[in-house]
Amino acid sequence: MKQKEVFALVDCNSFYCSCERVFQPQYNKRPIIVLSNNDGCAVARTDEAKALGIEMGAPYFKIKDICKKNNVLVFSSNYTLYGDMSRRVMTLLSEFTPELEVYSIDEAFLSLKGFNRNLTDYGIEIKSTIKQQTGIPVSVGLASTKVLAKMANKMAKKGAFKSVGVLSLESESQIDELLGQFPVEDLWGIGRKSAEKLKSLNIRTARHLRDANELMIQKVLTIQGRRIVKELKGESCIDLQLSDPDKKQIISSRSFGRSVLSLHEIQESVANHISTAAEKLRRQNSLCKTLMVFIHTNRFKNTPQYYNSGIINLTTGTSITNKLIKSSFQILDSIYKEGFEYKKCGVMLADLYPQTHSQTDLFGLHDTTNEELQMEVLDKINLYHGKGTLKFAACGVNQFWKMLSEMKSPCYTTRWSDLLSIR
């Protein structure tokens, strides 16, 4: 007899804010928000901050007075800390199942197929273990499909069906009740435009969608929409992704912390983006044949505007950082214009293919062993000692153009000087 699928969706609550609270527990009841790059918008909020009316994505300059008036703690993004805490959570989750899909920095799907355990009890065990060993609070949703597990997780956060952060959807009546009160626009896989299409057909809840004609939904939302309908019916058809698929393109970009005028500073920034993108490229054992660089001014300022981009098609694919930096500077020379206040630049590596499929240039030098060895040493040193420990001179030293992070917390878990000291 075929065993029934069981999925658990574990989601860290207000993850970035929770990471800050782990090392500063005196703020457990204080409203907290974490800002995006350059301290631009709110990208994480505690329940206390949400209760004040602070919305996701709200520009900081618009909510600054609310934060000051209500004693809201504001942090700049500390991705080094969040990435390390995520790794710790995912490592613990892997001890609960042999099949784990890391869906995002703060979410993971677990397959519990064949587990002879009470699902709610197991979910509570997962929740308490993560809290005890990392300090991060999580919610757990359990169901027979990934879409239902995602719904269960969302309702567990709200305490639906008397849950305390863990909700297992097992009875048909419970599932039917949940589907009837769940807005279709909140479903996993249903975007804003898709929700508008469904509402025009008077499909407003998850129950409406479940009971709709599958072929009609497929015409409106493609085959992916039909899969969601099947999942709502309890038929699992979205499998776990147990390994990350190779990226088809790699983009690295970021706004400057201040307006930049000189070509030299833009070159430094582009060199840093190339270094980041090339490292990701080598990590998936790929080469790129197309390189794009773009620059633009601040469209929100009442100053002359300029945007441009350039592309180079490389004769042979490469993942060598210095080669890509050299090519990116050639593009910059052709698109940069003096007299503008630049706000952002970035790079994109495209036409990626496996390193094992490398084709050489008939008239070029074929021995790249030394260059590849240099890149391997570079990556290993930076992995062991921290990002940016070893870099090319083109990346600069002072980097006055770097993004604003005026309220950034220490890197408690990844830097010796930032370790907490116990008195």
C-alpha cells in the first residue's frame, strides 16, 4: 500500500528581528524593524511593530517619526549574522528528516512520509528544539501537500484551531473550514495578477479554487494553477527540491550609500560585484559567455537622469574573476558619462553552462590550470577567514561608495571581535 505524503513547512517568525533578539534578549517585548540595503525600507517587523501600523516595505523616512514616538528599535540588515543563524536552523531541521528542502533563508519543507509519529507532537518537538538550541521561534504547518502545509503554517502563526505555533491539517472537515476562510490571494503560488483573474471568475477563497474546474483553471493560470487545485484537494504534485538547481543567470547589484560622480569609484563597485558573482559561478561549477554591466542615477532626485548598460559576449566561457573585471571595465568605459550623480550599478553573468562543457578558442591559450588554481585558493581563503579577506586591488580599500548601514548590529557568530562576553 502506497504511503501517504506528509509535509511540514517550518518558518522562522520575523526571522531578521528574531536574530537580533537572540543576542539582545532585553528587547524581547520591544517593537523591532530591520531595514533593507542602504537603510531604505522595512523588510522585517515584529508583531509589536506590525501593531503600530508599520507595513512591510514602508520607506524608513516615512515611518521615522512613528518609530521615534513608539520607541521602535531599528536595525540595518546584517546578512552575515542572518545567513549564519539560518545555517544553524537548517542543520537542526536536517536531523528530523532525511529529506529537506531549504526553500528560503527562513523557511524549509520537510518530508515526514512514513513517520509513525503523532504529527502535532512531532511539530511541537521541532519547534521546541529550534527555540532551545538557536533561540529562534518558528511556526510549523503539517499537511498532505506543500500548498496545504504552507496554509497550515500561516494559520499556525495566527493561533487558528487553538494551535500554539503548530497546526496539523488531518481531518477533512478541518481542511474544508480552513479553505473556506483562506483568501485566494494569500495562497502560495498565486500572485497579484493571478488573484485578480480568479476574482473576476468569482473565485475568492481557497475553497472556491479547490472546487473549480481544473481545465478552466489551467487555461487561466497555466499548468501550475492546476497543480495548486490538485494540492488543495490533497493530491501531492509539487515535489521537494532536494538540491538547488543551477542558476541560469547571476546578478549582483546594490545602491551606493551616497551619490557617486567618479568613474574610479564605480569601477571599484563593479569589481566587487564581479567578485561576488564569479564566486557564485564557480560554486555551481559553471562558466559564463555573456557579461552585462549597468549604471543609473537616482530617479527620485530632481537632478539630470541617465541610465545605460553594455554587454560583452566572451569568446570562450570563463569564471576567472580578473578576466571578468577587465571585461567589465571595458563596458564601463563605453557607457559612463561625466556630470551625473550615480546611485546604483550592477552586473549580470548570463549564458551560463557547465564547466565540463567548456569549449576553447582555436587561436587562444588553452592552459587555464594556474588561473583556476588561483581562484580555488581565493575561494577557500575567503570561505575560511570571511568574505573579502582576499580580493583584487580593483575592488578598492576605503570604498566610500559602500551602502549605508548606520544601525547594524555586530556579527556575533562570525567575527572573533564581536563575540559576546559573559561577565
